[in-house]
Amino acid sequence: MIKKTLLAASVVCAASNFAFAETLVIGVPMPSFADKWMSYLFEGVNDFNDQHSDVEIKMTDANEDPSKMLNDVDNFIDAGVNALLVVPTDIAIVKPIAKKANRASIPLVIVNRLPDESAMKDVDAYVGSESIQAGIIQAESVVGMLDGKQGNVAILMGVLGHEAQIKRTEGNKQVFSQHSNIKIVAEQEGRWDRAKALQIVEDLLQAHPEINVIVANNDEMAIGALLAARKAGLTDADLIITGVDATPDALEYLGSGLDSTVFQSAKGQGYGGAEIAYKLAKGEKVQKMNWINFETRFRRAKNRILIQIPISNPVFRFLSGTKKVVEFVGFYPLSKR
């Protein structure tokens, strides 16, 4: 069970000053508790909390509203937290958050959504994955599966302006631009949402019947695309569908319509972010940039799931309970298989 402490403004402002308490308190304003991938990041933060008795994690939900997140940050600062761990609603909000944290001399760690260089100057540390690499890996898996055949691609993007949306899409286009057999015919904002993606793809398949590849910035949208394809009567052979995150739901769809997903460790980012915030709260030095690597790629091949993963990393822990036949392939690149 993930522990989330919802703090109303009146409660936070009335709280005692955490900075003078024996327990270190980390304020964690989050963009949305409803986002599925974020729920795994919460688990990572909570795992760190469970392992450290001298830490208390306080979380708030901004409901994807930047003004609400800024208000949550103000409340945490007024309450005297020892550090702030923030997954920003968008990268534009990082500058005002950093200004508030610096004025209060509270360490600030940004997780998952990488701000630009000017904003990073005022941030103590960043923990996340290089989103462009996810887009590159994802697109290269499509190149390999097309194997020279014509690819008419629709890209489902996350919330416009999110760092992951920008960089994953950039990585996709970087790869596709190098292959004359691949054409991007549509780009739509699916807002990371399964239901939204389902609706979009239903319309796209009617407007562009030539589409045979759907590349989604995350797994939830990829699953929505798959459900839309099934409603349209399309078979697995008609469409290549790929996502990012390797969520448990996505792993269940591998081999039955979803062709590939790129593993991004949400729990690793959450745990790593909490650890960095904890060290800063204790006055320890940390690295400014802390990368949680993309570790695993999956794709469908007949009745198997093929797994590409750096040989030094464990494989089967990611697939526990999937009840699928697994073949270990080894290391990259997929396109040469």
C-alpha cells in the first residue's frame, strides 16, 4: 500500500515547524495521483521511507494544475520541511519553484521531468532518465520490425510541453528521419491517457487507413491504441504498436497486440529521488545529475517475448508473474536481428 499524506493548506500552515523536529521531513508535491506510471514512482519514494525510520514523506496532489503545485510548494516551505522532492507538472514551473526553495534555503530535487539549463542552475539535483534515449530505442525497435517495409506512423504524444513528450518524440523523429521507408502521417496529443488515446486512434484509423505503425510516448496510450485497433477489427499483423515504461499492464499485453515497450524504472526514479533529497537534508554533498538508465526493451515475436537488455543487468525480475515464454536475447541492437 502506497502511503500518501494529503495536506490541505490549512493543515500544513498550522503544522509545527518540521525543521526543528528530530525526524527529517521531505515535502513531495506530485503532479497527479491518478497517473498510473506516477503510482510506481510513489512506490519507490515509499520504499525509501519504509527503510529509513528518521524520514517522514509528505505528499500532495496538484491534479496536473501548475498553480496548485506552486501553492503546495508554498505550504511545504511555510511548514519548514527539510527538503523538497518535486515531479513538476511541466518544465516551465521549475524556475518559480526553485526561486521559492532557494529563498527559504531548502534543498530542491527535481525528478523525471528535466528542466532547461537556465532552470537547472537553481536546482540542487535532478534524478531521472534521458527521455530522448527512450524515443530512440523505441523507434529503432519499429525500424527492426518493419524490416524495410513501408511504415506509415502515427505518434501519440503525452501532455504537450512535458519534457518526456518533447524528448521522446524528438528521439522518434531522429531515427525515422534516417529511413526513407518510414513516414510520419499524424501526431496527436494523448495526454498520457489510455481512454484519450483510444478515442484519438479510432478517429485516426478512419482518417488515415494507411497507418500501420503507432508509436506512443507511454504505455497507457499504447494500450489505448491497441484497444482502438481491436474495436476496428484490425489484427496484430495489421499494426505495429509500441510504448514506453514497461508497466505491468503493458507486459500483460505483450504477445497479444503490443509489440514493444521501453523499460523506464519509475520506482528507481522515486527511490533515487528520495535518497538524494534525504542526503541533501542531512547536509551531504550529492551529484547534480543522477541518471536512472533505461534497462530493458521488449517486443513480440511469434509466441515469444524477446528481451534485449544489457547483459550485466538481471532480466527475469522484470517478468515475474507474467506467465509467458521468455527467450533471453542479450544486448542491442534489435534492428540487426
